[in-house]
Amino acid sequence: MKPNESTAMSTTCNSNIIPLSKRGFNLRILTFHQPNIKLYESWKTAHFMLDIKFIRENLALMREVAKNKRIELDFENLLAIDDKRRELLAQSETIRASQKKLGKDDIAKAKELKEQYQKLEAELKIIQAEFETQMALVPNIYSDDTPVGKSECDNQEISKWGEPRKFDFSPLDHIALGKKLDIIDTERGTEVSGFRGYYLKNEGAMLQFALMWHSLKKLQAKGFNLMFTPTILREFSLFGSGHLPQGRDNIYQIANAPDICTTSEEKEPKYMAGTSESALLAYYAGQTLEENKLPIKLAGYSQCYRSEIGSYGKDTKGLYRVHEFSKVEQIVICKADKDAAENIFQELHRNSCELLEELGLPYRTLRICTADMGAGKYKMYDVETWMPSRNAYGETHSDSNLTDWQARRLNIKYKNQKGEKLFAYTLNNTMVASPRILIAILENHQQADGNVAVPDVLQPYLGFKVIKPKN
């Protein structure tokens, strides 16, 4: 799942600038409201980034990765902050060691060392916060077969299935079909919900439920565990999946949450999930898993909410780009093995393609380039489905391998047979998202008599084979 539609990564969260000009760099402290739980303490430092040692040893590579992913990050500043951080840590440890050597009568010296230590700790707290902030923006490296590009135009088509239908009558778009069949109402949706609002009615509502249920049953048969996930999320879960801080503008925050809650923990900011990916991964946050229990395969169903701020003026009519939708997401947590992860990546891709073939929908697969893939992605495919009214393929699935990038942020580890604790790899792909997929179903399966044929695979869930005009 793409964290946000706009892939030019820039820091959008609120920040306080603390200039330390005499040190030669600026500190920008990003405010993350910290959950009052032990789990947060286990991952809030040193676990949500590529290892700083790796960055130091591969500085030229990391500059190239950031450049090709269109991420602005000053690595020299990062390393300077880390140098200062390590210097302060060493000084702090030296003072602590000196304190332990003092006798009972060294009262003046003890007071002096205590003041020095407190001063160092205050400075270290600021430096550590900035170090964590900068490290949180460090992108994952990308695979050797990922094309280097400057925009989505550089994505590469690697396969196709099916042929776009040639109609012997004048086809309608999904908006006109929805009105004629009395299954979609965007006019009343806009009146009630605002811009991009909609209602699914009658057979349209049934069709959406059938799609979700068939997708869940299909994944369950393939060994996935089913989960109905929370849609109201704490900040750490979105940070862990990588949807914060860069994707903040695309996420709905519940404005009155602090006002209606009583405990300090409840007063944390709450957000509406844009995908079940965040909740599914956070379920395992702070855990050390056994290697023989991997891979863990999850199929999550949820309502999803996105502000689409980066999509102003795009697809303003119909169901292609909406603020809320239903989705079944595939998530896998596996061992840190690139070959095994590649096999799972392809498996998740096949699952989505099988569904589209069952629905009789032509599609193509794109290998996503560096500029369009997002900070955490190691490798990414998009699957686009043919939509006649657009006379083009439209994105319906997003398949991603993030290696250990998310696991580091959430501190998800596993213990291998040698007893070593390693960060796991995580992967995800859409199974189905609706109502966008309804566009393809309605437009591709419309008939000359005005009916829409229901794909065979969904008929057992519905009890009808066609959707007919009402009047």
C-alpha cells in the first residue's frame, strides 16, 4: 500500500526549530506523542531506521538512494548529530564512572559531578531527539531490479492479462450505470458526506460485501489468518508502518479525541486508518517471534480513510478517488532472507492477479521506479485494472517488499535457530479495494440491454446473475 499518492517526500509534520549555531547544525524536533507503554520504550530509540553503522559505511549509496527516491536528507548533518550524540554519551559515561569512585566524604566533588551530569543529560536529550527524527526519514535501499526514474512515467510494464473489451454499443461509465441500476448515488453522498461522498445501494452494496467475503475466503484457503482491524489508531502504529511522518497530510486526525477522553493515555492523538496494514503490523510490535512460526500471513479487513490532499483536482467525479472505502489487505511477516521474501512478494502478487482473473478483468503489472515507490519500499509492483471510461488502466493493487524497514520502527524481531535475535521482513499487497474495483466490474461487464453481468465467482454469494435497470 502506498503511504500517500504524492511520492515527493518532504517533512510535513509540525516542528520546533532549535538552532545550535555554534555547533554548526540546526535541530528540528518532530513531536511524536509517546504512548505510556513499555512497548513504546522498546522501539522509540535505535530501532526505526537503517543502522547508523550501515549508513556511515555506505554513505555514497545512501545519498544515491535518497536522491533517486526524491527524499531530501542532509546526511552530513545526520552524521554530525550522531558524532555529537556519541561524544555526549561518552562524556556522560565518564562522569558516571567518576561518581562511582567517589568516597562518602567527597561531597563537593559529588555535587559538581552531579551538575555536570544533569547538564550533559539535558543536552543529550535534545541531540538524541534530533538524531531519532533524522533517522526516521532515512529511506530503505531499493532492489537491483527497481528502475531508477524521475516520475511515475518511468514505471515499467512487465506483464498483461486479458484484452480490453471492444463494445458493439455505446458503453456507459460507472456513474451513469450506477444511476441507471440504482446502485450508486454520489449526489446524495456529496450532500451528506461532502466532497467525494457516495452511497452504495441495493445490488451495489451486496456486490461490495461479496467482493470482500470472497477475498477473505480465498486468502483463508491459502493459509492467511483473518483479522478485522481497528480503524482508530494511535500514532506509533502509523509511524511504525511508515505512514508518518511523511504522509501526515493524507491522514485524518480525530480533532476532538483529547477533549472526550479522561486518562492521559486516551488523550493521545488518534488517527483514522488509511489501510489495515498499520494495525496488522502494530499487533506484533515489540515482540520477538520464533523462526519456526514464520512466515505469519494475515488478511485484514477494514474501512479506510484518506484525505487525498495531494490529489486536488484529480478524478473529482465518480468512485475512483474517494475519502473512505473498504479493503482487504495482505500482510506477511517473514524471516530476514531476501530470496524467501522475494518468493512471498511474488505470491502476494499472484493472489491479487488470480482474483482479477476470476472477475474477468483485464490488468497489467508495473514495476515501480524509485521516484514513485516511497521511502520504505525495497521493491514494489502496482497492478492496474482496465477501466473503459478512462480508456486506460487504473491502479487497484500495490505490492511491496519493505525488508526490515518497518520491523525496525516497530521492533518486530524473531529468534533464529542459533538463538540470534534479528529484525523480521514485512511485505504487503492489496487483495481488493472497493468501490474502486466496482468501476472495472460495472464498466467491463455491462451489456447492450443495460444489464450488468455479475462475474461467475461472485454469483453464489449474491443469488443473482445480472443487475438490471430499475426503471
